[in-house]
Amino acid sequence: MADEGNVISDLDLGNGEDTSPAAGIISQYVKDLSVENPNAPESFSWQEQPQIDVQFNIGARAIEGEVHEVELKITCSSRTGAGTAWAVELSYCALVGMRNLEEGQAHAFLFAEAPRILFPYARRVISDAVRDAGFPPLMLEPIDFNGLYVQQLQAQAQQAEAGIGEPVGNA
């Protein structure tokens, strides 16, 4: 069965070292969660349609060797003319393992693919937190992290071409 050209005979399993590129989530966790209901119980009777504000940020840092932490920070609030009904701040993280990736691939995984994987879990934490504060659950719309990543790279490239960079000196 070990014919010449057979897939099994071409794997070269004798060296014992896996050099193929790999990336994946090791674990994920809530690093920080803050839920505020500052105007309860009055806020439960407000009739005005609230303005929902959602902000997010992505960060990554090396932990040790091939392990990085990716942090998806999401801040949401509900405000009316009468005040803030609720506010939620979530820092949802993952430990990510990567090996044998080119720098560009690793950067894309940390800032686009890993947040895409984490988002549904973070969205559920936020929805539950808003519901547990006594309000209808907040169902965040999906976010195109890959598209945002490409936009960010294009904006940085345009700034570099225009000579706009980090400020130099103190102003």
C-alpha cells in the first residue's frame, strides 16, 4: 500500500517537528465586566426612545513565546433626555496560540480573525448583562472585523503615503 507518490509516504513524519503554520484559540474569558444601572428604579418608567451607543476596541499583547492575549473591549450605554438608563463595559479576552506564521498573517489573526471568533461570546455576555439589569436584552449586530481590519490597513497606508505619521516632539 505504500506506493510511490502515496500521500502517506510523502508526509515525511520522521523529523518529529511540525513546521506548518497554525493559529487557534487556547481559552477565552471575561477579564472585566461592569454593569451600571445608575437611575433605577426611575429609569424603568422612562418612555422616551433611548439612544444606544456602542464602541469597541481591539488590543493584543504577547504573553509568552507563541501565546498572545487578544482583548475585545466593548462599551455600550442607553441614554435618554432624562439620563443614562444603563451602561455596560466588557473586556472579553482570549489566549491565542500561533506558530510559524509570517508577521502579516499573525497580525491579521490577532486583530481580525480572533475578534471575529470572540464576538458572539462577548455579545451574549452583554445581552445577559443588560437583561440582568432589568432591561430588554441588547442584541448587537454582527461586526465585519475582517473588513474593518482591511480599512484600517488602507488608512494607515494612505497616511504613510501622505507623510502623516505619529507626531514628533511636544506640542
